[in-house]
Amino acid sequence: MARRVFENQMKVFWDNSDVEDLSAPTAQEINDATELTSQITADGVQFNFNNNTASVDMIAEGKIEQLPGTRGLTVTLTAVRDDEQDDFWDEFEYGVQGTLIIAPFGDPEEGDSVYVIKGAPHEPQPLQSAANTFQQAEVEFAAVDWDLQATVSA
């Protein structure tokens, strides 16, 4: 089993349209998307899961039965600004739905695993200034639906 680091492996794509099948995005859909990888910081892909548990206390039981309940996902992307070509800043428009595709193990090819997240971003926001660092921005992406076990199709 080969273990992989994030650097030089994870690829991030944004498509401001809908991928037809979240569980099987096509190689063409990914190729048509805007790749943002070159601007994303090493710690710039943050998955924020919200998992809830459903339960009800019953008077006849000494234990509380619990089952998985609702769940939610937001993704926060952090990027370095670029004064020549700033795709990260230019691509996202508040509330305009699209698809975020994240390939954890390099350039996605047919049969590879990818994370496919459908939803809408907030607008990119500049991060605070700091000494000895490049200018950065971040965008929060609210998921409507997702498949973290998707496979690239032909």
C-alpha cells in the first residue's frame, strides 16, 4: 500500500455548472473545470462536517437508542492571491451553484477516486495581512449534495 502526502498530490477543480452524476464525474467534466491547485495553500482544503445523531428517550428502556441523523458539509478553501491570473478570486460568485471536485491522489483519470461536492460558495474574502507572507483569500463552500467515494468515468 502506497501512502501519499497532500503536497504534489491533491488537486482542486471548480466547475461553475453541475456535474451530471456526482458518483461518476467524467474525465471531460473535470477537464472542463478550472483547476485551482496552483493557488491553494498546503493547508488550504478544510472539510467541515456536521454529523447529528437522532435519539429518543423511552420510559421503558434503560438505554437510549441512537441512529445517524442529519448531516452537513462545508468546505473552506484558502489560496494565495495572484496579481496576474487570480482564478481563485475570479471564479467564485456568491450563491452561484457549481461543483467542487477534489482529487486526493494526483491528476484524476478514469477509475480514480475523487470527492465531488455540489453547492454554492460565498464570495472570496481576503485574509488579514501578516509579515513575511503572501496575500491570501478564502472562500466557504456550502454543500447541497456530495459523494466522497466518487469514481472518474470515461
